[in-house]
Amino acid sequence: MSRIIAFKGIRYATASRWEYPVEEPRWNRIDNLDECLKNFTSFGACAYQPRAFFDESNIAEKKFYHKEFREGIDFTYSEDCLFLNVYTSTDDNDNLYGQNKPVIVYIHGGSFSTGSSDEKVFDPTKWVESGVIAVTINYRLGPLGFMCLPELGSEEGHVGNYGLYDQLTALEWINHNIEIFGGDPNNVTLMGQSAGAMSATHLILSPSTKGLFHKAVLSSGGGVSTFVAPKQQDATYGFWRKIVAECKLDSIEELRKCDPKIIYESWVKVCSEIKNVGLLAGPVIDNILIQKTRVEDYKSGKYNHIPIIIGSNSEDIVTTVFLEMVASWGKNIANYVSENKCDDSIRAYTYHFCRQLPGDNKGAWHSADLWYWFGSLDKCWREFTDVDRNLSKQMVRYLTNFAKTSNPNVDDKADEESIVVWENTSDAPHKYMNFGDEGCVMQRVSIAKSVSTMLFKRK
């Protein structure tokens, strides 16, 4: 009899402070499944981040997301944080190998400074029940993941983007090992939300990732805009030097040995004094993984053209900007398909999540759609209704269909129940799939406000 199982806390790489990750050796075939599982019953440590050093439940701007995703969970933090989790299922003979199931790799968001793969919402059991293998990953964050100074040096000839290289290395580990867990390394969907979607966009545009994934799902942050464009390395040096100065240390060597708490206290202080700090404290153009601004890469058309699901929420952080990014990417793929006479596999499917969540008056806030995409509503404090459960069921079905076939509309259960056809941008360039109070509806999106209220600046 088949069963759903989770391998938690698998180390995919190692890395010293401000050094690039080294992939762990490849796994051998699993001969004794139950014995192997005994070694992977707990999540690995997540990356150091501000909440490792203070109680975020007592800080006004942190309370909302703490209650939503983290309340009641004990987290472990460490610089040794390069772990991933594999959720899979056995076949009828209780074997893993040889099933060739599609894979979804999920990158969490959090402004490149917070988050982890073991928050409440990230339970992909519904995906596994639908025949998909799920992988969630941790990566380095904040100053330990994105410090960018020439003094750090590197044999690779570049600095910065350590957290992005963690993601790249995780994808390489998955490519080398996922077959052992029943997955198909040639059918991988990369999925991310917020900073995770921004990360996925960088990876799509990078020549370094070709062949590591074959489609993508981008939520509230995916796409191209000057608003989220990375800066050149040297444009961020001043910001990072302020953090070094705040640590009151005389050299990079001392900084490498410094207590992470001191680094993060300095980070928080400097970030609080700088407007739009997110543009300085994340990925940079390093001329290796990120070779140009996203706008330049995008306009050149020289990126990995793959099927995409991309969308945002009605009460998002920057509603209009995200919608423009969604529309632009959809139009770009539609034009590419037309000009190159592509087959049906390369398509863009755009969505607008506008379900007004029960429990408060925040509406479809930034990250609200995660409960529905994962189908993990039962883990939330909110009193969801049949409207929410049915919407989530359809969204999970669209997602897992897409992972299997590049088309959200078809799967082996198509005859069992109706599903609203999700038209792609080549066929319906001005329509989005609306996930809202009326369920799933294809229609144009009407935004009442030109700029969001920016209720939540950072998780």
C-alpha cells in the first residue's frame, strides 16, 4: 500500500560565512526506507534572521505574520542552515525509486531577510496526494546571505548573492538526487512567493540554471520592473560598510568571527535608517548568476523560455506594480510564442487572487494566497468556509496539473469533476484567472486604487 512520507532536514550543501556553497555528495539508492527515514524526522535549522534574537510577537509590525504563520512553532536558527525537505509517496509496493513523478521546488519569501521552509503554511501534503513530489528549501538570509563588499574576496571573482547561490545549489542537488525519491529530474517546477518569486525570476533569467527546472509559478513578486531591479555590486558597498562600522570592528577577518547577534543588531539599526533599503540589501548584479538588470535580460529575450503561472493579490504590497509585472511577462511570452511558432507547452497563465479572507478586514493581503496554493487551510487560525476550501481545492488542482503537464487545465481526473478553463495569455491576453469570493472566474482585473496602502512593508 502506498503512503505519504517526508524526509526532513536533508543537508544539500555546506558553506562557511560569506563563502559560496559546496554541494553535498550524491545519495545512493535507498534500500531500507524506514531505517533511512529515522534520520530525517526533524526540520534542519533555518537561517539566522532578526526574529532569532527577539520576540517578534511583541513588535507591532511583526505581529500579523507571526500570528499567521509562526505562532506556536519553535524554530532553530544557525549559520549551518542549508537544508531541504522532500515530501513524496511510495508506490503500491512501498518503493520510491522509478516513479518519475513531477517535482515542485518551493522558495520561501521574506524580503531576503526572514522566513523558513517549516512555517505552518508550507505543508505540501495535498500536492503529494495529487501525485507530485514537493521540495522546500532554506537558504541564507539578510547580512549573512547577501553581504556584498570587495574585501570579502572570492576565487570565483565575485561577491554577494550567497543566498541565491544556495538556491542554485539546492536545484543542482535536486537534479542529481530527486530520482531516488521517485521524482523526475526532467520535470521540475520552480515556485516562489514575494522574495521567493523574485529569486525564481533571477534564476529563470540566468544562463546558470538551464535544465535545472522546466516551468515556474511566481506569486506577488515575479516578473520584471525597475521597482525590483538589482543594483550593481559597487552601488551597495556603502550600505554594507555602514553595517560593518556599526559592528565596531576593524577588519573583515573580525567580522567573519563576529557573533551573529551583533551583526543582526547592526543590520536592523542601519536598515531602519535607510529608505527603500530592500533595493540595497538583497541580490546584486554579480556578472555570473545575475549578468544584467532584469529589465535588460528580459528585453533581450535571451532567457529560459518556460511555461509560467504568474500573479498577485488584490491587497498586495504594491498592487499596481505587481499587476504590471504580471501583465508584462504574460505579454512577453505570448509575443515569443507568436514570433517563434512555439508548441502549446510554452504558455503564460496569469491570475489575480482576490478572496477576502475571513477573520479580519485585511482582504487578500500579501501572502494570503499561500494557504490556498498549499491546501493547508486546516493549519490556520482562521475559520475558513466551504468557499475557501473549494477555492483551495481548485487552486491545488491547477497547480499540480501544471506541474504534471505544463497546462493547469488537464489531469487524469478531468472526467470526474468540472474545472473552469484557465485561458493562457496567447489566447486571452487581457484576462486573468480570478481566485475570489465567487470561486474561479476568467475575467479582466479592475483595480480601484492606483497604489497599494502598503499595510505590511516586511514580514
